[in-house]
Amino acid sequence: MEVVFVASEMIPFATTGGLGDVIGSLPKEIAKLGHRVSVFLPKYKKIFKKALDLELLMEGIHVPLGSEVEMGSIFGSRYGDVRLFFVEHSEYFGRDELYGTPMGDYPDNDRRFTFFQRAVVEGLKRLKIKPDVIHCHDWQSGLIPVYLKTLYQGDSFFKKTKTVFTIHNLAYQGNFPPDSIPVTGLSWDEFKFERLEFYGKISFLKGGLVYSDALTTVSERYAQEIQTQGFGCGLEAVLARRKSDLYGIVNGIDPDEWDASKDKDIEANFSIRNLKGKAACKRLLQAESGLTVDPSIPVFGFVGRLADQKGLDILAPVVEQMAKENWQLVLLGTGDDEYHKTFRILQKRHPKHLGLNITFDPQIAKRIYAGADFFLTPSRYEPCGLGPMIALRFGTVPIVRETGGLVDTVQEFDPKTSEGNGFIFSGYQSEDLFETMKQAVRIFQNERLWAKLVRNGMACDFSWARSARRYVEIYERVERKSLKV
């Protein structure tokens, strides 16, 4: 099949989170299965700084934006077996950040990503790439399924093209005022509740949900949750109507990128058969974090955004109790100012129990994954959750809340059978988290059970191969069916 990915992020070129991780890995796995794969991305300012051999393929591409016509270019490159295409418009994408500044989103994101999507559709025709499937990701590509079933419906070039739309996080919806409708070039007929209208705005995300031939999201549990009022972000009725076309597929990770036996960014290498190097990684993490270097003290790690969604509101109160127990926490991330302030105060109060890194540094992240005993993911909601998967590869035991993809990847450890790879709590209170941490520490203090638990985790397979095969099954399924909107 000819499969085209359209996304706004991709590691290692430009990313803000999990979407970039997925686009950096999944297309390569689809290509390994024998399909022709292309990825379309905006040509951000960050792209210029990458060691990438870019070839100008097309300039002067005309893209209608409302009553105006904007001009863009398309550059090409390769990423292994995957063809890369970058849509250039210096005014829209030649900015320091992808979506906005610390003050908020760029006010013209509707124009920026309308341009990107229409440039992709026009570019496919000019490049003579006739997709069997266009795989769209999040709101930044949510209008492409709409365009194919409206403005381009009679275009023979796309007659056999189907669309798959993946929701990475339903909370990010691309909602804009009604005057964005003319910018998109769509008819006002689309500004209806059963189509793109969402609480008086036009929703790019809803376009993908309504018009795609199939919908996927990044775990089986999250696919169920988003059909409910608690997790549906106002779109639960739309998703419930599409439930027969909605699939949950757990994200994967690249096992070569996250390999404790050969990673050069950690203090010492180790493997499931020889764990000695992990002790050296723990010593370094404690020392670098200004903590007491002591192998008997349990070290908890946290890597992620400092925001309510990630459970920081229930984690912060636990730090006082951790200090009383003589446990240690090493935290890495940036996010809401209130959490920056809260954890800085806690770090001053408990310098021997809290190592704080208000930044994002991939090397520090690796050292936390490799050196901590436990990895905390107390999220309010979590579509997938790559952190615990990575932690397990480094012999670090996850403690997670029972939500989203965390349930699909972490199984409660049973000391009687020695089965399972982590610990799960269901309530959303600091007490629920702390009680589970105490339970986990009891296992940590049992040398035999602890070694078994660590090895259980390292034996888990979260590579992309299985997930990629499931995506191909969906591509084949949508090729065989015709959807009426």
C-alpha cells in the first residue's frame, strides 16, 4: 500500500511530546512490513538546524486560504525507508516554537495549519503520490478527511484514498472562532453540530472524528474512556456514534533507543541477566541530585510535564511523607508555574529527599530511568504513557494510576505468584498514591521478590512491531469498506 502520514511533529526533527515519538517510529515499522510510506510535516525553524539533506522538490505551490492564495514550497528527504516531505511557509513555520509561546497559542494557528493541510493535499497531486491511506494525527491534520469528502470529493486522483485519524490526546482539539470557516475554504454547511461545530466554534479535531474512515487512539483503555463523559472532553457522543470504527492500539517504543545493555548516556550498562550496573546508575543519580548515596534508600523518579493531568496535584503533598520515611524523589520536567514554585519550596525544605530539575534534558531523563528504583506516573488521565514502558526497559518499576494506556502496559505484581511488572492504584488522592508506594517499598526490601519484579519488567516487549501490524490491518479494513457520512 501507499501510506501517507500527516502530522505536526516527528522525532528527531521537531517535537513537544508523545506525538513526535510515535511519528518518529511507527512509519519506519510500517515500511518494514513492505509498504511505501511517506510523512508530511511543516518545515519549522527547528528543521533548519538539523543535519538533514533537504532537496527542494516544488516551489510556488498555490494554497487557497479564504479569498487569498498563499504560496509555499515542499522539500524532500529520506529517513531510512521513509520518504519525508516538509511544507515550507516562512511566515507560518519560521518561528521559534511549534504552536505558541509561554503566553499562549499563536493566534493564527487556524491559518497556519489550514495552510499546511491544504498544501499536503495539493502537494500529493503535484508529486503524483496517490495514497491508498492517509493517516492523520491530532487536530493539526483533522481537516484532511473533511477535504477529501467535500472539496475533493469529485477528484479522481483521491477516488480510492481512505483516511485513518489517530487521537493522541483528546484534550487538544484545535477549536477556533466561526470566522475560521472561510479561511478553511469549507462551506458554512459544515458549521453544524453533527459536523464541525463544537460549542459555537469550529473544531479541527472534530472534523477528523466525523469524516475519517477509521479512528484510532493510543491504547485500548483510552478508546473506551473517551466515550464517557469523564474523559470525552465534550466529544463523547461523537465518539460513541463512531465506536464501531474506533480502535485502541497501544503505542510502542524503539527497543534500540532504550537499551540498558548498550546505552552510552548512562553510568553503567546492565541487562536482565546481569543487573550490577544498575547499582552504579543509582549511585550517580543520588550523588548528582544532592541526595544521600545509599543503596538501601528507595529512589522514586518522575519525568514529565508538571501539570494537573500528570498527577502533580496529588504527588506534591506526598513529598512531606516521603521525607519522613527517608525515601527520595528525583523529578524532571517543566510546566505550570504553580508547580515550579511548589517543588522549589519542597526542595529547599527537603534537600536530601528531593532532587529537582525544572528543565527538560534527555540525558537527565535517561539517568532517572536507569538509576531510580521506581517510576511514578500518578496521572489524572493518560492516553498511552510511554514513560512506564521506558522505565521497565531500564529495570525501574512503575507505580501508575489505573487509567488509559497505563492499564494496558502495567500489571499489578503479585508476591504470591511473582507475576506482574509494577503497582497500580485506582483512587485519585494523595493517600491512594502513598499507600501504593508503601506497598511497593515492602517488595523493594525483599531481595528475592525485588529481583524477580525487576526482571519481569525488563522482559516486557513494547516494540512497535505488533502495533504496526494492527495499524496495517486497519488500513486494509478501510480499503475494503465505504463510509457514508
